[in-house]
Amino acid sequence: MSSEEVPEELVKELTDSEKRLKALYEKRDHFNEEGKVYREMRDDLHGKRKEVLLNIQKIRDERTKLLEEMKAAKARREMFNEKARTILGIKRRSDGEVKKADPYEDIRTIEIELIKLEDLYQTQSHSIAKEREIVKSIEVYRKKLKEIKAKEPVFQAAKVEAQSKEEEIREYRRLADEEHARVNEIFEKLKELNKKMDEISPVLDHLRKEADKRHEEYLKVRKQADVYHQKAMELREKVISLRQERDQLRRDSRALIDNQNEMVNKELSDKDKLDDAADRAVDMLLRKGKITL
């Protein structure tokens, strides 16, 4: 079907509109592709930021765990020190009592006195009264010496107990020192974790800012894409309307031609109407400007 059957103004308007619609589609698609790039960049930055956040959470969890370990180590250290102090107090009181009850000093003193008395009794002459006095003194000292020596096992047991307490004190102090060393070790680990956090925080902040920039750029180009999409949809309605109008004109023209052909066929079958049909056909062609006389 020839385009001459459709008004040139309509054909031109439709052609121009289709070109403009194609251009709008291209611009919309361009901004959509650009938006896709910004979105992928933003999502990639969010992915990296998520990895950093997971790393930060691991550091925080580890730090929490270490702080709990440090708290427990400090509590154990204090417990061991307290036990050492308690035993030390008991030991000091016990040492004082042992020192007061030390029989060896008395034994030595009594033995010296006995030697002096026995030497005095054996080497010098005395009156009967003096000898009796010396003998009585010797018997008193011997009795006293016997009583004191009877207490010696108790004193020895007290000394053993004091030595045992000293060993307990040393053991508790050793355990306290171990816990103190553990506290210092944990403290150094916490310093390292804090250093890592200080290094990671600027990275996290940078990723957040860059992701926000990419998101803003994405929204900007998406807005432009939406503007061209809206214009394209409006123009598309017009193009559809123009195409419908063109197609209707073509259908009307085809129907007119079909009707004319049918009339011509009928009239050609009647020889009397043949000349009249030919005249009308010539007349129609003349009106359309197809021929001139």
C-alpha cells in the first residue's frame, strides 16, 4: 500500500515522533546503564564495608572474651594474695608464740646452771647446810629441765607447722604471680586489638562515605532516567495514536478501492454501463490529478 494514501503531514509527524521516541529510549537506557554501574560500585563498597564490620565484630568479641579472662585472672590473683596474707598473719602470730615457747634457750640456761652447781658441789668444800642447798638447787634444775624437754616435741611440731605455712605462703604467692603475669599478657593483647580497631575505623569511615557518594550518583542518574522514561511513555502514547490513525486511513483507503473494484466488476459485466463506468473513472482520476487533458 502506497504512503501516498496517507497525508504527508501525518507521515512526517509520525516519522519525527518515532525518531524522538527512539532518542528518548536511548537516553533512558544510557542513564539506566550508568545507574547500574553506580549501583554495582555502591553494592561493592557495601560488601567491603560488611566484611570490615564482620572483622570489627570479631575483634570486639575477642576483646570481650579477653576482658572476661582478665577479670577472672585478677580475681584469682587477689584470692591467692588474700590467702597468702591470711596465712602470713597466722604464721606471724604462731612464730611469736613459738618464739616465746622456745625451750632451747631455757634448756641451755638450765644446763649451764647445772654444770656450775655440780662443779661447785664436787670441787669445793661446803657446810652440810650449803651442800643441802646446792643439792636441792640441782634437783630443782633437773626437774625443770625434764619438764622443759618434755615440751620439746610440741615445740618441734609447731616449728614444722610454721615451715608448712611458709611453704603455703610461697605457693600462693607463686600462683598470684602467675595470674599477674596472665593479666599483663592479656593487657598486651588488648593493646594490639585496640591498635587494630584504630587502624580499621578510618577504613570503615572511608568505605561508608564512598558508598554514600555512589548512592547519591545512582539516585541522580536514576532520576534522569525516570524523566526520560516518563517523556518516552508520553510520546509513545502519541506514536501509538498516530500509528492507529495511519492504519485506519490505510484500511479506509483499501476498503474504498475494494468497493470501487467490486462496482467496476459489476458494471463491466453489463455492456450498457461500460461506457458510463469508464467516464466516471476518468472523471475520478482527473479530480485526483492523476491525468490531465
